[in-house]
Amino acid sequence: MAQLKSIKKWFWWHRWTSLICTLFLLMLCITGLPLIFGDEIDGWLNPTHYATLPKDTPMADLDGMVKVAHGRYPKQLVAFIFVDDDEPQVLVNMSPTWNPVDPLRHSLQFDSRTGKLLNDEPPFSQKPASFIDIMLDLHRGLFLDLPGELFLGLMGVLFVISIISGVVLYGPFMKKLDFGTIRSDKSRRLKWLDLHNLLGIATAVWLLVVGTTGVMNELSTPLFGIWQMTDVKAMLSKYQGKPLVKQDGLSSVQAAYNTTQNTLPGMQIMSMVYPGNTFGSPYHYLVWTKGNTPLTSQLFSPVLVDAKSGKLAAVVKMPVYLRTLELSRPLHFGNYGGIPLKVIWVLFDLVAIVMLISGVYLWVVRRKFYRNYFERLAEAELTEPHPKQLDHETKF
């Protein structure tokens, strides 16, 4: 009887956590399919033609690119510079104000090897969202920004609970059957139940990995906010009272780039956030770097370069919870092993979609057997030392 009560508790948790999160998980699995190949799809839909040059061609001077950008928009601010490591391009992001959601913010695209302006993109408010952008916004937060991210994070927690409870239930409910048994000679619903159980237990590890990393990703905004309000604020406290640095008084951005490269020779520079940016420092260039290996390429190290003198100010140590977040992001979409791992992620995603749809089907077509299932199981335990396997028609 004690075992029966334990099974009933786990079954309750599995049933209700699954029912609450299933539709949202279906949406996440469907939108996640194109996001696995997001970079490849974006490159196919929005191709850019670059000059044919040797692979070891050095990067052009960043100050020259910034000069061209200021020449086109003399009254605007440079918010940040993005240095692409996949394509030979540099994006100079500009905005009339420091408002991070200013509708007139825009980017200028340069060839990183020649410094030639390739594209002067329209403001983000006038630029149609790409297919991948739409999928990402829906997948990340249901188009609701932080509230949507936190809600989907909660759905992710329920999903993890449903997977764990399903694994716990699999043994007791299938102990009289061989692993992977599909009772094709029984009712259609029973065949779907066996398939649902098999797909769930076979992909349990992958589902747990994707579920937990998904929850971590949904918490990225508050986690980075905590970091800025604690570690970053304490680090910048010694600069309080000093005059803010204006853009016409900045040191060379190329010199800040070179200083960072010399300080961290094994790292790649991703972006350079200008002083005054909401996501940076009022007194420094905030230079984001990453490693060169598949693993370290997901670990970012921020560097502060004094915006007036151009000298190194600090190499910032990231807290453990942000390191965990950084590692979880590529694992969620299978970005560690190139195309082969992405293909495996797609296959697992398709299996998860079938499992979720089968779970909805099993709930919709449930029968009166639900009401007396546990009474039958209790009676079997009381009358037989080793109860026979019942025809299980319970979703788990």
C-alpha cells in the first residue's frame, strides 16, 4: 500500500505538470526547429557578398569605420561595435540617444578586411523582422519580453518535473513488460500509451538537458541584472564623482581593441560597448571576448579599457551563475558540435513533438478506466504477492 500511495503521488505530479505545460512545450519544440539552424537559415535568406581575399587578411582599422559612420550621422552616438567571427563583417550600431530601445537605432555594415561600407541598414523600427527573429522572440518570451520569459521559465520547470516523475513511474508500470514493448495487439489507445512511454524514457536525458538549459536561458535577463547591480556596481564605485566621458573625447577604439588582444591573446573579441551605453560603463570601453575552442567559445570574458587613456582597467571575472548560463545557451540548441550535432538535435526535437502530441491524445480520449485504475491495482496487491501486469491505460 505504501508503494501504491507513492505511485499515486508521482502520477498526480506527472499528470498535472504535463497537462499545464504541454501546449507551451509544443510551441517551443516547433519554434525551436528552425532556431537550431538559425545562422544557416539567416545566411540563406539574407546573403551578403564579400570581396574575395586571402583568409589571413588582417582586419581594417576600426577608427576608420567609426569615422565613416560619424560622417553619415554626425549627431548620433555610437552604441557598440560588433565584430563577427563567422563572416568578415563589422557592425557599427548607432542611435540618437542612449535609450536601448530607441526606434531610430540602426547599424552600418562594413567589410572587416577592407573597411568598406557594405550596407547602411534602416532603423530597427522600420526594418521588417526576419523569420528567425520572429521565431526567436516567440520561443524566448511569447513576444512579451521579460514577463513572457519568466512565464516560459516556469513552464520549463513544470516540464522538468513531468520528465522526472515520468522516469520514476516507468519502472512500476512496465515491470512485467520488456523494455520498448509496443502492445500492437491491444487497443489503439494502449499502443499510443506504449509509444508515448517508450519515446519519453528513450529521450529522458535529452529532454532533461534541453528543459534545464531552457529554464536557465529564460533567466538570463534577471541574472545579468543581478550581476550589474552587484559586481559591476561595486567595481565602478571608485569612479563615482568623475566627469562622464563624451564621445568627442574618447581615445582610439582601435587602440582599445589592440590593448585587449595583447592582454588576452588566446581570446576573440566579439563586441566593444561604448562608454555611456546602458549595458556598459560610463567611463570605459566594455570589450567582450570569448575563447577559440568549441567549449571556451561559449565562455565570455569582459574587459574594461579606460575610455580616455586607452589603458587596460580590468579583466572582469564572471560569477559562476553567469558561467553556467553561458554554457547552457549553446547546449540548448546543439551548437557545440557543428552540423552533425544540430541534426541530432532536430531528430530529438521531432521525437519530443510526437511524444507531446501523443500525451495530449491520451488525455483527450481517456476512458472511465481512470476512475477505477488504482482500485484495481490495490486489489491486485492485496490478493496476489506479485500482482499481474494490468492493461495500463494511464498517461504518464
